[in-house]
Amino acid sequence: MAKIGVFICHCGENIAGKVDTSRLAAALGDHPGVSVSVEYKYFCSDPGQESVKKAIRENHLTGVVVAACSPRMHEATFRKACAEAGLNPYLCEIANIREHCSWVHSDGDMATDKAIDITRSMVEKVKRNNMLQPIEVPVTRRAMVIGGGIAGIQAALDIASAGQEVVLVEREPSLGGHMAQLSETFPTLDCSQCIMTPRMVEAAQHPNIRLLTYAEVEHVDGYIGNFKVRVRMKSRFVHMDKCTGCGDCYLKCPVKKIPSEFDCGLGKRTAIYTPFAQSVPNNPVIDKTNCIYFKNGKCKLCQKACAADAIDFEMQDEFLELEVGAIVVATGFQVQNTAMYGEYGYGKYADVITGLQFERLASASGPTAGKILRPSDQKEPEHIVFIQCAGSRDPSKGVRYCSKICCMYTAKHAMLYAHKVQGGKTSIFYMDIRAGGKGYDEFTRRAIEEDEASYLRGRVSKVWEENGKLMVRGVDTLLGRPVEIAADMVVLATAMVAQPGAKEFAKTIGIGYDEYGFYNEAHLKLRPVESSTAGIFLAGTCQSPKDIPDSVAQASASASKVLALFSKDRLEREPVIASCNEATCAGCWGCVLACPYNAIEKKDILDRSGRVIKQVASVNPGLCQGCGTCVTFCRSNSIDLAGFTEKQIFAEVMGL
Amino acid sequence: MSIEVQYRNRAKELLSNGEVKLVVGYTGGTTPERRRPVFISSAEQVDRLVLDDLCIANLSGYLVTESLLSDEKSVAVFLRPEGIRSINILAAENQLNPDQIVIFGFEPAGNTIKALDGTNALEFSEFVVSLSENPSVSDSDPVIEKLEKMSAQERFSFWQDEFSKCIKCYACRQACPMCYCRRCIVDCNQPQWINTSPHTLGNFEWNIIRAFHLAGRCVECGNCDRACPVNIPLRLINRRMAVEARESFDHFAGLSMTQEPVLASFKKDDSETFIL
């Protein structure tokens, strides 16, 4: 005989302000099988939980329904309380009368009727709940970090330094990401490469880090603690174990005019190349699409030049199958292509460049060795116009959000220009100066006050060429008049956007993303570094636009989450998993295809002589995530989900 | 030599040399215009086989009879194009080994029939692809046109009237080659999702569940429609679901033996208009 306890929470005014909780308690008190029906101001509070426990003990309850907020909020709380009172935690259910009822209805009477329905249907479910025991699964203590920019490197170093193994996967030939491309960094103006390259070397040399460059994650299987990842090692056509990094090959390469990706097209590279001088690892790769040998079968000059005999034109892509317990995604961002602003002339005028291209001009390792020179004629510009929000905060042409770093790097650009070109004039068109952060506002003030950057609040409507000058027409809204400036160079503070393949990649690894392709955190405020998939964490700009300090902080945070996961040998998992009725299964394998976790296997049913009579589906409890997709697919109703059995769901529906 | 004689001779040959243990075909029915299935297991009986344009039933359902194929011996079967597609689905759903099936294929040609080339389902691959490229909507049904023009409310009352005739005999299920489950969902009573008694709710539940279970699997052979003793136009539901599967997911039931069931597979370019 069921003895169900119903505990109705007021949630202050959140529920009781709309729902007549006394009527609810009375209605449930009369419901068959309910022994206790009480209300209280806050059941989640300490005395509230104590009263639940006391009721369980005194009335020998066989099930508990807490009519309160969403189960996402406090299901764990009350299940724990039940367990402490000796009741199997899976005999406790939450009837959500806050999000599903009081918050969304205006009529109190009707809301109360609905709350009664919701709670009754949960009582009917609980009557049919079974005692379940948690499942334990082992944890593979090895992390994978995807992306070798500053966030990925930081996460990898933190995890490795704590004594755990890390596989660091980078798709480009070298570590470094965008930070390696930057000149100086705000707000302290320390040289980006000077602080970046030691970290790259440290990551490459760390005994706990296995570095895979020029490699891409192709497939992820499994679940928290037990992921199986397939990595494609793209063929470099250079054997890394033989190559000494001497550089003779790229000096000999006859194809010298390929626009360098690292220099944002401002510099040139060869077909066999390292992206930049400080590349880690320092072994080159052959760019197959531009290599003469791959085009017409002749050349091999690099192979002849290589004393170490490291070049192998026959090299094929290889695949690695790796087992890891946790994954940190740090796949970074891209600069938005500004071609959509025809009026700014990007792509049309050589001297209209992006902020990232300006970084390359200002960088000592860049195509001009750190001199600010116009790409068109290599002359020093006398007047530069910077246009902020060239893509950001523009719902009509660009993106709706603020890219967060542009105000700061534009101020930095103005400063670098003032330091490098004496007497150079700077005009900056801006919408707002957003300089929140330690030392940030002081930094922009310095650009204005010491380095004489002229800030004009307004938008630019057009850029055109006239007598060798770039004419910039805009408006100064503070003075309320149009402005026309004859500039030598225009720098666009372009938006940070998600990587072009970000959405596809999210599907590959099984995490969520927002409308822009940035990866979703589990909770923006309280779980900012966890993805919605257990065991997969986020770091850096793949989640949202960020500067270096934020990326590094988030990387360290995700590393700490990984280390917390690795602090235990075994992981407890919810026993909400599917199981198959072998007697009725028709073996059509629909569930095998439908299962997003590859958790369903084919099992042979044998007779006494060992002959296969039939094949049926069999659920691997370690892989099953309890999503229920197989249950809905199964035509013969042969699969059921513990905790949400057909009987329970049916009773719940009929209880309405 | 007529196809009937050709196939009788083939059947005789296969049965005598032991290549097949059984031939599933058609024979004369209770009236001159009817044909019924016949199961021939010896060469002497092949003269009972009849083949003409009146042979319309899809015989593939008999092949999944429990333990029929478990001795790994082959069975020959007379199939129209829809039946060949059924074989593909049954093979894709692991219900039979296509190598055990010898197909005697034929298709209507005007008022008569003609033989199809090939014996193994694989040999019909190109033929089935050509079917998918020319879906036979030509035999347009006036009732379908009438239904398309109705408002949702009118359509609902149309089906309410039709389903009110259902006596829950499950003849449609028995006749369908796709209904091979050992235990049908209507036979589950813990819980009883589908009302067994023949009233409006239970009749709707059964027919809607049946439509969903056949979505992307039905080859429109018409077995259910012909089997229904109260003449519910089940073909209309099947046609609608086939059109949905084709338009939403570019799915033609029974296209190949490796085809994935449309409701259990996910493609990245699937239309997801129902997800916000």
C-alpha cells in the first residue's frame, strides 16, 4: 500500500502568491495513497528539509512528492534529503508548480487547479517508481585540450602541472593561435610573442603533455570519464622525428609568393613553411595545394635540400584513437570578413586594413619588422583613421553583440602608432568607449591624454580614394557636424566571430552553440566553463568574445574542473538508463541507429546447442545517457527507461 | 512462352535441384477474378501456380514467418515492384537474409504483366532507383484530391466517420509485410496505451500509431486496404505518409537494403522546422 508524502513549498511569494497552497494541500490530502500533505514557506531550507525527513521516518513513507520549483533546481537537494532519511532517492519526485504554473499564470484559481493536477499526476508516478541504485563508471585520467592558442595552452599546462596527462590538439602546423599574431598587448604593452612563446615551448616540452599539431578531431564517442576521440593527423610530408628545423627546405622552395595566413595576407610564405619564426614545433609542413610537385609532379627541391632526409611526398593522413576522461574545447575565434561594408572599401583599397592586420604591421616579427608602413606603397602613414564597431553592435550588417576587445586594442593601436611614428595623427571613430577591466580605463585615458589620440563619437559613412589619400567622411555627434578626414590608412576594428566550422564541430563533439556559433555554457553565471555535455569544458573565445586575461582565467577554471573530475577513481552516474525486453525485441536495429550515444549493441540469443536463434538489442549501461530516444522509436515497446518507465509515464498522464 | 509457364518451369527446376525449399506464389481463388497465395514445396505441384494481372497481393510478408528461414535454405517468391521494395526494407531491418530469397519479379504492363529481370534483390537495385525517380502518382485517386481540398476540421470528421467503422480485427496488421513484431504495441496491457475496444478514441489511437509505424516504411502495396473488412481507405493514410517522408526527408521507402529508417536516423540537413 502506497504511503506518499506531499510537501508543498510556498517558495516565499513565488508560488503562494498565485497558487492557493492550502487548497492544494487539502486536495492532495484526499488523494488515494497520500498519507501526508503539508505546506511550508521554504522546503529547501534546512528546517524544511528536516521536516521532510521527519515525516518520512514517522509515517514510513514509500514515496515523496515535493511540489516546488523546477527539478533542475532542487531535485538533487530533496533526493539527498530522502536518502538521509532512509528512503531510496529515486522514490522522490518534484512536481514543478513554479516554472510550469505560478510564474506563468495570472488567474489564481485556475493556477491552483493546475497545481493540483500537476501534483496529483506526480503522486501517481511516484506510486510506480522503483528503487534504483547509482551506476559507477571508471574515469580515464587523461584530458584532451582542443586548440593550441593561449586558452588551450593554459588549460593544458594547468592540468599537466597537476600531474595529469594531457593531449593537446592543434589543427595548424604550430601552437600559438591568435595571440602569437599580436604585437603588444593591452593594458601593459608587453610584447605578445615574448610572453607567448615561452608558454608554447613549455607546453611542447612538458612531460605530461602529448602535443599533436596539424591534427584535427574527427569524431567523439563515449561520455564523461570515458571519451573515445578519433584524431586525424594531417600529413605534413615532413617526418617530425627526422626534421631538425634547420629551415634549408623553405629557403630553397621556389614558390615564394603565397599570402601568409599568419601575416593576414600582408606577408608572403613558401609552399613548404613554418607559419612563423618561433613556431612550436619548428618543423615545416608542405602546403599541398601550392606545392609545384603536387601540382605537376616535378620539383622536390626541398627534398634535395634536406640533409636529414625528412621530406616524404608519399606521406598519408594517419588516425589516432585516443581514450580521454575529459575534453577542454578551446577552438578560438575568427575575425569577421568586413567585405559586407562596401562603403569602407575593405578589399578595394589596399590601405584599408583590419585590426589584426595592423597587429602584424606593428609586430617586430611581422612583414615590416615592426614598422608601420602602408601596404600599398610602403610609406609611413601620417594620419590613420580607426573605425570602431566595424561589424560589432550592428544588427543590420554585422553582428548584434559587442566584441569586447576592440575599444582596448584600438586605443593600443593609437598608442603604438604614436610611439613608432613621431608626429603621426590618429582619429578614432567610436560608438562608446568600453574599457571595463583592471587598468583598462587608465589605458584608454593614456591614449587620449598622453598619446593624443583624437576620439570622435560617431559613425563613418564612406571611405574613398582621392589624390593618393583615403578620404573618410563621418559625423562627430558630440559637435553635431559632419567630418571629413584625409587619411593615409584606415584600420577597421572588425568583429570577433565564431570559427567558420564552429557549428559543425559542435555537432561532432556533441555540445550546444548559440545563434552565432559560439559554444553554450551550462549556466552563464554559475557554470560558465562547463558545456551542456558532462565532461566537456570550454575555454577562451570559442564561448564568446574575450580578451587574453579572460581567456586565461577561463582556461584555468576549466582545468580546475578537469582536475576535480580526475580526483576520483570512479564516477557515480544516475541509474536512469534504458533496458531491452529480449523476449519481445524484433531486432530491427532502429534503436541502434536512433541512439545518439552508440549505447545499444546487438546481442545473439542462443539455443542450448549454441545456435543463434535471434538477435536482440542490448543496452550498454555505461554508455546510456537515459535520453529515451530509443524508447520512442521502438515499435514493439520493447525498450523501457528506468525512472521514466512506460507505466510511470502512463500513470502520470492518466493522473491529470 | 507466357510468363506463367516460364516461372512454372523455373519453379520446377529450382525445387527439383533443391535450390529452393519453397515457392510462395499465387493460385486460383474462390471466384474467377480472385487469386490467393499458395505455398509450393514440391516440383509436382508447380502447375498450381497462376500468374496474371489479377495477382496483386504483396507476398513478402510470408517470408518473415517465424523460423521459415532459420535453416538457411532459400525460398522463392513472386513479387511485384512494391514487394521487391519490401524485401529491401525487411533486409535493412534485419528481418531476413536477402541471399535466401529468390525473386520471381513481375510488373503490370497495360492489361497484362511482364517479367522483371533478376533473381536476387541486389540485381533490382537500379530498377528500384528508377521507381523512386518516377513515383506512381499517375493513378490519382479522386478521394485524395477531395481530401486535400478539405479544411482540417472537415478532414477530421471524414476520418472520424471512417474510423468509426473499425472493428479492431487487426486484419490490416496481419496483411502488412512490415508488421513483423512478435508482440504488437496494441497487445501490451502494462500500460495499455491503445484502447482495445472499438470506440472512437481507441480506433484513432490504433490507426494513428499504425500510420506512424509505417511512415517511411510503407511501399503502398495495398495489402491492408484490401484486407480491411469494413473498407476503411487505409491507402489514403499510407499515401499521405509516403508523400511526407519524401517531401520532408527525401525518403523513398525500400530504396536499398542499406537504407536507414527515416524516423530513427538523423542527417545534418534534415529539416528541423519543428525545433525552435
